[in-house]
Amino acid sequence: MFTFDLALVWLDLAGVLFFAVSGSLLAAKKQFDILGSALLASLVALGGGVIRDIIINAGPPAAFTNPVYLLPPLFAAALVYFLFSSIQRFTSLLTLFDAGGLALFCITGTLKALGAGLNPVAAVVLGVTTAVGGGLLRDITANEIPALFNARDLYALPAFAGATLTAVLWSVGAFNGLTAVLVAVLVFAFRVVAWRRAWRVPLAVRGWHRNGVASGAEPRLRD
């Protein structure tokens, strides 16, 4: 079975960076100051991992024991500070960076849960929690409708797909560097294509249609 402690840290850090940039981009759009940008970047980038480490009782979360985890949020805040005026016309950037973080965190969260001895089903749930937790905290803090609960967006489903694939590959001994990349690419593509093509899942009540949701009104029952 493929194991990689060091590679897992690098995957985790890559996910931290992607999510951190998404947080700083949202902070810039909300006209936060640079300190608020760094804090929002840290919240989205580290929040999911902190939740994960607490749940699996892994000791102090990695974000507080390894100072290198603080570098990506600071880098993201500085990057957006200097480049936002040049990239703000690319409205899809926030979604793209968020999709990158989602793709990596659903893998690392699932792997850490499996490594801690959780069964595959629990590992998938924790992988999804790791992937969506930071984004949920980011959106609530920035007074946005959380993407996780947005009826006009698919957010958790790509994370579920990636976490499930990771758990299955791990269980059959087929998880390695190549399959990790393939899973990450698949989740990223799923998230971005779903966003661009406006894919939806059914609403909470049968008979509701989405015209009211799309226009910002309350969903209405069909006659």
C-alpha cells in the first residue's frame, strides 16, 4: 500500500495555498484591509484541517505545530494585495482556487482519517468535512451564502466523489502518486464543470422548481 508522510504534507500545503488565495480574493472583493485578507485566508486554508485533526484526536492541529502552514495564507494575502487590480477581471479565479483546495483536501482528509484507523465510511465523511469546512467558515465570516448550502451550486458532491475514490483506492491497495493526481484532477474538473454548466441537485422538497431560487425569491410549489 502506498504511503507518503512527506508527500501528504506537501499535498496538504498545496491545498492550504489554493484555499488561502480564494480567501484573499473574497476579502479583496469585500474590500477588507490586508490584515482581514490574511485572517480570512488563514481561516479558509486552515479551518478544515483543524476540524479534521481535532476529530481524529491527532493532538494539536498541524496548523499550530508546524509554522510552515502559516506561510501560504501570508503569501496569498501579499499576492492578492499586489496583483488584484490586474486579475479582478477574471471572475472565475475564486472558484478555480476554491476547486483546487477542495480537490486536495478531500484526499488528504480521507487519508489522514484512514491512517488514524477510521473505517472507510467515516474516513469519507471526514474527508468531505475537511474539504468543505474551511470554505464554510470563509463564507459565513464574509457574510456570503455558504457555497455548501447554495441551491445554485454543487460543492459537497465533488468532495464526496473524491473522498470515496480515495478510500476505495486505499482499501484495494491501489492508491499511489499517480492515482492521487488523477483523483485530484477529477474532483477539480467535476467542480469547475458543474459550476460552468450550472449543474444542480434536487431541492429539499419535491415539487419545488428553481425559477424562484435563481431570481432570489422563495421556492414555490408547482400547481
